[in-house]
Amino acid sequence: MVGAVVLDREGHIAGEGYHKGPGQPHAEQEALAQAGESAKGGTLYINLEPCTHAHRTPNCADAVIESGIYRTVISMTDPDERVRGAGVKALESARVRVDVGMHEDRAMRLNEFYVKHRLTGRPFVTAKFAMSLDGKIATRTGESRWISGEESRLHAHRLRHQHDAVLVGINTVITDNPELTARLDGEGVRQPLRIVVDSQLRIRQSARVVGPNTVIATTRGGRVGLAEVVKLPATGDGRVSLPDLMDELGRRNVISVLVEGGAEIHAAMLSEQLVDKVFAYVGPKLIGGREAPGPLGGKGVERLAEATGLHDLDVTRLGDDFLISGYVNVHRDR
Ligand SMILES: NC(=O)c1ccc[n+]([C@@H]2O[C@H](COP(=O)([O-])OP(=O)(O)OC[C@H]3O[C@@H](n4cnc5c(N)ncnc54)[C@H](OP(=O)(O)O)[C@@H]3O)[C@@H](O)[C@H]2O)c1
């Protein structure tokens, strides 16, 4: 997501633009075209460094230089390996004044999926769950529909639309039989790639998630209807290696993954330090029961000091529910 504004010499807005999508002109190209001659001696504000690779002629850095812009204010350099400072260098060599870092944090947040993918080769991972006020994601019999209210569920569909892929563990498919599609009104709804993590290929062909646009991540070879079966390395206990799955998704240019549970997959993703952000919908219900699961299975940590801390919290009211989101603090020394 990139936006640009050109101010003329007097500081009036002369052009504005944003990148509308793949194959479309970049933001600065749009803003400069709109500004025309008024760009001469003016200032360009942009949240991402102009690129230097020839996606069109001239490339963005050259277009800025040719426009006669005097100063360029850039929020962040582009982590794409084809750029990484080359745009700034090109501008400076052409004696354009360049300031980098204005609202850098906000710019990184805006493009957090892209930044994570370009820096690590892996997608940005959001873990999402709905729980009761007493921290249960299902009753002791496995019933989980619905713990959260309608507004929360609509929000969750928007999250699916925003992410490239949605991922669940095989037990969630067996228990809930979800379709994992983004069901929203209006046009332009994006359907995420659907991923089921299923080491032993236990999924039934009749499961609602099985179809085109579905990947079954497994440790075995086989066929499941129209879904794509992807064989991956196994962990010591014979389960799909989640870091390898993330690498594979990154190679396929899947830059964001929404993990929708269940408890075992959430715990495994977290303990592999693959989760970047958490969305917890909290419904005003009390479920109780020692056997009823919480959002995270696995073994959990032994000591509170080892608990995963969240930062940059946000709390939103959605109908009668609360949505709490935060970023995961990775304990690299664990
Ligand atoms: N309230 C909510 O937001 C919500 C959301 C989703 C689910 N749920 C509830 O959660 C329950 C299901 O959750 P669950 O915890 O039992 O199962 P799950 O997380 O859906 O699936 C776990 C399974 O995934 C497979 N798996 C493959 N690779 C793995 C790996 N590296 N690490 C861990 N697991 C791996 C394992 O089976 P294999 O070894 O056979 O591969 C494992 O048993 C249901 O009751 C469902 O209704 C609630």
C-alpha cells in the first residue's frame, strides 16, 4: 500500500496518487503525472522508497529525478532486495534532497505483510480465535458455534478477505467442517487460499474445505479431490514441519496467513515463533469445564517469565464482544 503527494514550490498540493494494485502505475508516477510542470522545485511525500527496477520506463526514481522535484520525503526504504536503498541513492546522486524515516513505524505497520515477507521469505502470520470470558474456545463436547456474536464473525470474514491464506489444523476440519471462505457482501471480495495441516492425510474428500484453492499440507503423498496435496518434511513426532510450510508459502508469494485454530495448531505455531499478531474475540459467556479447551493447546510454558508477551495492544467493542489484538514479542533467547 503506497501513497504519494506532490507539493508545488508554494507548498500547495499539486498531485496525489496511490498504487491501485499489481500492474498498475506506482503511487509517485500517478502523483507526478497529475502535478505535471508544478512538480518542478516541489516536494514529494511518499511512504515507500521509489523503486529502481524497470517495471516501466522510466522507473520511479528516474521519474522523480526527471520531474524536477527538489526534495523527497520517504517514510521507509523498500525491503525488496531489488531496491533496499537503491532508490534513495539514485535520488541523492541526482542531487535531489532526500529525507528518510518520517512516520517510519506507521509505514512499516501499513505494509507489515510485505515487510515480513521481503525480509524473511515467510508470510506474516495472524493467529485468530474466539473465546468465552473464561477462556474456552469450545465446550467439553467440542461445540464452538457460536462463542462470538455476529459483528465479530463479520470482522473475521473481513480478516479472511485481507489475508492471502487461511490455515487450520485437521481436527478443526473434522469437528467443525468449515468452508473457510470470505463471506461478505459487495464486489471485490478476495477468497484466501485455504490450507489444512494434516500430517497423515486424514481429511475426507467430502469435507467442505476440499476444492480448488485448497492446499492440504501433509507428510504423505496422495490425492484429495480437487485440493492440492503438498508433501512436506515431518517433525520428530511425525507432524508437518510448520517452518517448512511457511517457507513453502513464502516461495509461492503468499505474504499473509490467518491461522484459525484449533488449539494445537495455535500452540505449535506460537512455539515455533511463527506468529506475528494475535486477534482474540472475547464473547460474554462462561463455559467452564476442566476438559473444555482454551485457545492454546500443547504443553504451554512452565514459568510465567516464559509467557509470550503482547505489545501494541488494541481493544475494540464489537456488539457485545471485545476484540483484543496485539503483536507477539518473540523471546529469541528461549
Ligand atoms: N473458538 C474458536 O475460535 C475455534 C477455532 C477453531 C477450532 N476450534 C475448536 O478447536 C477444536 C479443534 O482443535 P484441536 O486443538 O483439537 O485441533 P487442531 O489444532 O484443529 O488440529 C490439530 C491437529 O493438526 C495436526 N497437525 C499437523 N501438523 C501439526 C503440527 N506441526 N503441530 C500440531 N498439530 C499438527 C495434528 O494432527 P495430525 O498429526 O493427524 O496431522 C493435530 O492433531 C474443535 O473443538 C474446534 O471446534 C475453536
